[in-house]
Amino acid sequence: MGDVVPLPVRQQPQESREAPEPLWRESVGRELRQERHASGRRLVDVAEEAGVSPQYLSEVERGLKDPSSELLAAMVGALGLSIGTLATRIGSTAPQSPVCLAA
């Protein structure tokens, strides 16, 4: 019998080793929460001004809900922002990706 030669180990592609790109709703939620905290406002106050429940705003901030464009406009407006500003912030903090292109 001859020597046993091990098979070469297949390397996984580089993309699969990187952290997955955040979902759009996760990026939106993170930015909304950061802006709310920076302005020193409470969740209930922003929710009331936006016309949504505090529970819904909390779910959006945690990336669990994907708000309609109308609700998103109300929430960013309650924070003194525009959807364009929000999209620009998200696009400037993430590498070029489909998430950025969707903004």
C-alpha cells in the first residue's frame, strides 16, 4: 500500500467570510435611534409627533419593521430630518452595496 495523500482543503470565497450586509430596515432603525438619542428625545415623544405608537417606533428602531414611505417620512420628520438626509447618512456609513443603491 502507498502513502495516503490528503485532499486539498477548499477555501470558501471571500464574500462568505465577511459579515452580511445589514438590511435596509436595520440601517434605517439604527439611524433613527441615533438621531433620537442625539436630540435627547424620548421614544414616546417622537412616536406621538410622528403619529405612530411607541411600540411601532421601537420595532422600527430595532430593525424589526419595515415602515411604508409615508410612515418613514412622518418618523424622520418628527426628528427634523428628511428621507433624503436619512438615505445619505445610511449610504455614507456603508460600503458600496445593493443597500446603498436602494437608497
